[in-house]
Amino acid sequence: MRFLTITKTLLKSLFFGPATEKYPFAKKTYCDRSRGSIAIDIQSCIFCGLCQRKCPTDAIVVSKEEKTWTIDRLRCITCGACVEVCPKKCLAMEAQYTEPSRGRKEDCYRYA
């Protein structure tokens, strides 16, 4: 009986292809509403600090004097609270995830 189950699965995969994706060769497409990472348009940011105050994990640091916006990617839980509270709508949720790294990485954006 078990042989018939395995044969059915084998024949199905022969005619319809594998159930998995070919990862390195075909890039994964994400849904429109998936939460990947926080992106900022630094040119439209007014450095008000609302995103820093709303962040539950203190992953965002805003310096109005130096005009910098820094995010610690390991602390960020991609809840989207900073995106919702931004008055200029310069923050957005990207559908791409950040590249994995071995060490702690902070992304610092400076107004030019």
C-alpha cells in the first residue's frame, strides 16, 4: 500500500515539476504587503524624531543637529509603527529583506 503512495507522488512530480523553487537561479517574488525592511527618503526627512519615539525596540536614532537617521537592523522588528507616524511619509516598508551579516550592522543616513 505504501508503494502506491510513493509511486503517486513520484509520478506527480515528474509531470508537474518540483514543488520547491529553484532559489539561486530564480529570485523569490514577494507580495506587495510583505514586511521586509524600513527604507527612508532622507531628502524629505525633517528629523522630527517621531519615528524614534514610536519605535518599541529603540532601533531608530535621529539626530537633528547632525541631520542623521540611523537604524539598527537587528533590533528592528518591522512592526511599521515608524512608517505610520512619520508626518512627511519619508519612511516606507520595502518588500525586500536586508542581506544577512555576521556582525551587528547599523545603517546611517546623512542629509546632504
